Amino acid sequence: MNEKKPPYNLKFVVRDYECDLQGVVNNANYQHYLEHARHEFLISKGVSFVELHDKGIDLIVTRVEIDYKYPLKSHDNFIVTVNIQREGNARILFIQDIYRMPDLKLVVKAKVTGVATKKGRPVPPGDLVLKLGLES
């Protein structure tokens, strides 16, 4: 049986300085929201960037795909969701959505590909697989 787990989610509020002259969130800020939610998700799973780095392993993003569906505006409340899956031996996919609150209007759909690296070369994610619940 393959039950789908509910996504991790994190709440945010748009700050004035994140908006452009048109009064909507500048496109680059969505990547900040996505990244912060990914980091908080990993921390919630017991993943320490410092401990991994001390072991010579760094987690990096290799690809970001974003579909912008609807703009956020100053003071909008929103959530960023995070789901994960493995792709191949080394890649982890972060499937992320941004929804405006409280109406759950879809704002962004994103797929972020990450890998663990050692000395700049991709390596299997090892213990991360267990911490993140990605066992084969």
C-alpha cells in the first residue's frame, strides 16, 4: 500500500520590500520562499547542514523549475508546501507549491532537484534517505 503523506508546509506573509513597482511579489522572491521552506523541512527531519558539511557532504540545488500561476501582493498570507521523492541514485526532488491563504489559490508550482555532493561530485544521499523517509 502506497499512502501519500500530507505535505510539509510553512506559513509566510509578503513583506512590502518583496514587491516590485507593479505591486506584486518580484519573481526572484518566490525562490527565497521555496528555499526557506525546504531548509525548514530538512531541519524538521533532523538534517543538519553544518554536520553534513563537517563530514564533507554538501547539499546543492542543480535545477529549479517554476510555473508562476498567480501573483502574491503585499501583506498576502501564504503557505509553501514541500513533498519529496527520489530520482535515480543521487537526486532528490522537492515538489513544492505556494498557496495564497485563506482561499488556497495556487500561486506557484515548482520542482527543485537537489543532490548530495562530496568534493564537488554527486554521491548517493546515504543516511538522508532514512531521515527523509525515502527508503526504496
